[in-house]
Amino acid sequence: MEPVAPAEMPDAGEAGRQGRIAAALLAQRGRLLLWVPICLGLGSGGWFALRVEPGAEVYLGGALAILVLMALGRWAGEVAAPLVWAVALVLCGAMLAGARAHSVAAPVLGFRYYGPVEGRIIEIDRSVSDKPRLTLDRVVLADVAPHRTPERVRVSLHGPQDYVIPEPGLTVILTGHLSPPAGPVEPGGFDFRRNAWFERLGATGYTRTPVLVLAPAEEGRAGLAVFRMRMAISAAVQERIPGAAGAFAAAILTGDRSAMPREVVENLRNSNLAHLLAISGLHMGLLTGSVFAALRGLLALVPWLALRFPIRKAAALGALAVGAFYLALSGGAVSTMRAFVMVSVMLVAVILERRAISLRSVALAATLLLVISPEALLGPGFQMSFAATTALVAAFGALRTQRERMNRLPRWLMPVLAVVLSSAVAGAATAPYSAAHFNRLADYGLLANLASVPLMGALVMPAAVTAAVLWPFGLAAPAFWAMQMGLEWILYVADRVAGMDGAVTHVISPGDAVLPLLTLGFLFTLIWCGRMRWIGLGAVAVALALWTQASRPDALIADTGGLVGIMGPDGRALSRPRGDGFAAQVWLENDGDGGDQASAAVRTGFTGPPHDRRAALGDTAVRHLAGKTGLKELGERCGPGVIVTNVEVETRPAGPCWLLDPVDLRATGAVALRIRDGGLEVETVAERSGQRMWSP
């Protein structure tokens, strides 16, 4: 036998590694469905992260690549095929996001407008400043061509509005100030322009004059009929349940939050009970669950039916129909649609005699939503809802394997443990997303949820179903009373918990990589079969470590030139106590700062009179000139430094200063400055956001 040359000898170590990798991949075959929404989400998220709008050739190339990958997936081996399909799904996610964005394209106002605004009311809610707000379609603007007129506009109502009570479908006219949807108030911040694009919202603004009716609502239009029904039910509920409890009841029954007092909403947020206000998975699940149980119980009372027909399936169909009506009545918001899809998947599983609650059901619901509305991926509602649902299903699935031990516990203890565990698991799963999006953690949220969620499920939602059934017969008063008692208790808990010392911890905004890394690590830990799953916990730990190292800009400049914020020893100091209030609020929240604009304006940092505020940014001088009085201080020459003014400069001074006026800032958007190696690193919204179809 001839000896084998060393170069020709097989590498046993390499072959062993390849075998272990192949075995690990083959072990995942039973869970491949769970990776579908993850791959779609990666593709959609990647598309939204692009800074340049893809052209037609990119989409054509992507479509061809998907077809090629689908063909390869059919011929690849059982180890390689899932990887090929994963890449194809990532590309599909990007293509779906692009197709959705193009399908909702509508005109966006390209300038500031003041004048008559005519349109039909299609939505009534409240603004951030707690003012009534109307969304109008069929918009007509004076001297603006139809092809340049936004399809929808949103107008906040200031001043006296006693002449007209807004109703769905009314065609109204008002004198309004409109402007294009606002961009981020700092580079990397929340981009309202993107949200407005997907809502086909082309302008926002306000009016200080009364709203006048031009034409009554049209009859026979299904969408508006449901809207009118929603508002009529909301008004009727508030007549029967007075005060904040009535507004709360209207919100959870119809989705109409226009009557919710601002301080009540703030208490619910600070006690981690705001999820009870939005029509989400909890409400949809409680409603359809109550209907399912009631229908099944009623049908079981008739032995002839119970013995001859599948009453469980009939009850599931009835609950599905009620859920669909609830979705339509509540206005079809993204959170409600998400909840309905998840509930529908579970009820259909009951009809098909499959396990109703499983990670497969959650994955299917997420997949459907990402196909229908890829933009939902970026919203806190989608992220928090699926984080909570996934964690709960996984946790209770793990408990199912401990059934023998659980059966040894006293029967009365089981529901108590279920409530405590579900509140703790859901709270822990949603906490990072809540902190990232809202910059706050409700430290006593678990306590508030333990005191409120059981009552919502055991009293409020069953009472709501009972009231709906008895209302036509005039017998709903006891059910409304029970609902009122439950909601008043929840509001009492929210008020007490929100008022406790240390109820809220303010959190700095994380970097761009934190939430994606944390999410992928969390999902990998839950989904992967084998010891490699613990790599996911390492990714979560890295994400949290990156969060603790998050940094904030040393200076921020508003896109109006009306506000400057300098990071100092006491936190961010603001140049003005009033004006650009929304930007000030967001800057402080993103800093993890619980202060307000007035208190931040007296912090160490700025000196000088109100019209000429001065500060130091490292070795760089910063001046903020306000109004025409401030502009007079500019002079013909300027020294080194940054000068910001909220008034357009006609004749720029000579000298080495960097001058930013409203004209410059309209092009750049808000500006962030960081001290780097003795100089300044500049980042603008325009650079960070890139040129997308929703960009100005």
C-alpha cells in the first residue's frame, strides 16, 4: 500500500466541524416557519435603513434574484436549502416594503400655506397639545393645483370652536396654517414624514378660526357609516359613564380617544398601564375570548345541538365575526389590525383542530402583518406586542413541560401564578422597547398591572360584552355600572402608582444597532434548537452593554433656528424657555432627562440677554440670536464659532464664523454637533435620513 502524502490526507477536524454544523442546521427543520417573519423583517428593516431611494433597476434585479434563489432552493440539499430560502425571504421583505411605499404615494405640500382649507372629516382625535384634531380628505386649497394638493391633511383646532360639533363625513371649511409633515428634530430621531407618507398625509397644521360646515355627511358610504357609528357609540357610552372612566370606556370600545384627559393618559403611561388604553391584543383577546366562552356555554345548554354539531367550532366562528366587527368599529388602526390577525390565527386553529396558541401562530400573524404593512415593523406597537406575545407563549410552553409539578400546587394558586407570571414576563419582554421608544421605565409597572389587568379581564371586558348584548333592550345599565367601577379602579391605581416616588426612570436613547441586536438575540434564544441557542443571550448582553455606552450630541440646533441645546454638567441647557417646545421635549427625553424646557433654560451653559444667548462648546463659541433684535447684534464681521438665528440673514457677515439661519436649516434639517479631537463633528438630518420618497 502506497503512503498518502500529507496534503492528500483528509482533515478529520474540518470534516467534524462541517458535520456538526450540518447536524445543527438539520435540527432546525421543525422550526423553519418561525424564521419567516424574521427574514421578512430583516429585509424590510434594511430597505427602510437605506439613504438613497432604490431605482426601478434595483427592484428588477431583486425580483430576478428572488426567482433564481427560489430555483436554487428547490435543487439545493436539505442543509443549504433553508439558507437559500432565507436569503430569498430577506429580499422579499425589501421588495414588499418598496412596493408598499410606492402604492401609498400621494402629493405632499412643498411649502407653507395660509388660507382656506376645505375637506371632508374622516377622523377626529386629539393632538399632542391636547387640542381637538381633524383629518380631512377631498382637500381643496386656494390657488393650489389639484395635482399638488395633498390627499389628506390634519388640522388641530385652536381657539373657540363652538359653532360646529365635528361629525364624521361633514364637509367643512376653515382658515388654516399648513406645512409639510415635519422631519426629525435631531439626526437619527423619529421621522414623522415617513409615518405621514404611509398614512397618505400630505400636510399638517392648525386653525385659530371657527370651523364652518359646507355640506352634510353623505349617506350610504360604508366607511363613513362605520365611522359615524363609532362616534355615536362613543358619545352614548360617555353619557352613561361620566368623567374620565367614560372616556376610557369609549376608547377601549370604539378606539375614540378624543375625550381622554391628557393628565390621565400621562398617569397610565407612567404606571405602565397605557397598553390598556389602546385596542390591542389584550382587548381583542378578552373580547373574543368572552364571546367564545359565552357562545360555547349557551350552545352547550341545548343537548340536541351539543351532541350533533361541533359547538366549539361554531363558537370560534362567532367570536371571529365579533372580532371582525370590533376591528371595523375601532377604525382599523395598525395595533387593532395586528391584534385581530393574531386572534384570527388562533380561532382558525381551533376551527381546524390545531393548537390555538403556539409560536407558529405568532409567526404566522407576524408574517401576515409584514406582508400587508411592512412599515409596522418600525412602530413601538408592533415591536412591543410581538415581544410580549412571543415571550408569553414561550414561557407558558415551558411550563407545560412541568405539568406534573404544577398539578401539585393548590388549585386556587394557579390563576394567581398565571397573572403574576404573565405580567412579569410581558413587562420584562416589552421593557427594552418601551424604554427605547418612550425613554422611560415605569418602575412600579408590575404592581400596577397586577392590580389592574385581572379586573380588566374578569370585570370590564365581560361587562362590555354584556352591555352590548343588553343595550338594544334598554337593560344595559347594570353592565355599564360594573364597567364604570372597574375602570375607575384602574384609573385610581394609575394615579396612585404614577404619583409614587421613583415611579419613572428616564432612559437615554439607544444607538441604532441596539434594538435590532437585542431582538435577534432574544428570538434566536427562543427559536434555535440546541446549545447554540445561548449565543442569543450573549447578543442580548452585548446590546444592553452598548446601550449603557450610548452618547448624546454635545449640541443640538432646531431646524427653525429657534432653539439651541448645549450639553453641560447639569444636563442639556436650552437657549430659550419657550418656543420650539416639541423639539425641546424630544431632546430632553432622548437625553434621559426628566426636566422641562423652562428648567433646562436656566441650567449652566448659556449667558446673555434673551435675544443674544452665548455658550461655549469646548473651544468653540456658540451664539443664538433671536428675532430682529438679535439679528442687529450680528454686525458686518464675525469671529470663529457657530452662530444660529431664527431670522433670515440677507447680508452675511464676513469672517470665519459658521452662520445658520432658517434658509440653511431648511436644507440641512436639524443639526447635531459633537466634540471630536478638539474640533466639531457635524451631522445633519438631511445627511442622516438621505433622499427617500418622503424626503423634501
